[in-house]
Amino acid sequence: MRSPNPWIAVPALVAGVIGGFVGWVVADVSCRAEAGTGCLFPALLVASFSFLVAAVGVTVVLVLVYRSLAEYRQSRDSDDRD
């Protein structure tokens, strides 16, 4: 099994953390507006979901970009040999 490419894993984790933080803030602020107090469990639930969505989304885009670049380089190298 290959280890994760850090050029894909690190930005995906960073995007996940940012997405989770934004999700937590939005959920916490909406709970404060409705009940007057923060609600920890729903905010953590939204933060976890936001983390997963952001991390998976960025991972998919980065994998597609790196595959595209690899295909381009392979095509360019084969054209140079001809």
C-alpha cells in the first residue's frame, strides 16, 4: 500500500479543518440566536460533517489534477521521443 502523497494529503486536511471550523461557527451562532446559549453537540456534528465534505472534495480535485499532470507529462515525453 502506498503512503499518501503529502501534496494531496496536507491541503486536504487543511481544507477540512477550515471547513470544520466554519461549520462549527455557523452552527454555534445559529444556536445562540435561537436559544440564547451555545449548543455543543449539534455544532460538533455540523463541524465533523463540514470537515469530511471539505476534505473529500479537495482530495478529489487534487487527485484529478495530479493525474492530469502526469498524463500530460507522459504525453509530452512520448512526443519528444518521436
